[in-house]
Amino acid sequence: MPDEVMWKEFRQIVDHNQIKWMIWEGEPLPEVVGELQRLGVGSIVFDPCGNLPESGDFWSVMRQNVASLKRVFSD
């Protein structure tokens, strides 16, 4: 979990660059997602599927990635 100094630096980056989304390779901590939401930044997971997924297969993971990215690029 980032400390307050890190969040302050991140807030400045968000404000300066108008960041709307954070893309994660795995599920982020709920506390991080909550703080990002307070800053107006959404979160999505883009799984690179470097290992065998727990459920489904490579293609089902990639289809989920496409669905996640559609949320980002529909704004």
C-alpha cells in the first residue's frame, strides 16, 4: 500500500496528466482501488496470461482483457 507521500506525488501526476485509468496485471488491493476512485481514476485488470489461468484458457483471458479495454476506450 502506498504511503501518504506516494499518494501525494500520484495526485500531482493525476492532476497534471488528467489520468482516468490504471491498468493492472493482477487484482489490486481494494484499498488502492478505493483511493483511486476518490481521485477519479478507474481500475481495470489486463492479465498478460503468462501462466496457465486458474479457470478458462488463454483465449478466455484475452477476451476478458478486450472487454476491460473497451471500458477504457469508450470514455
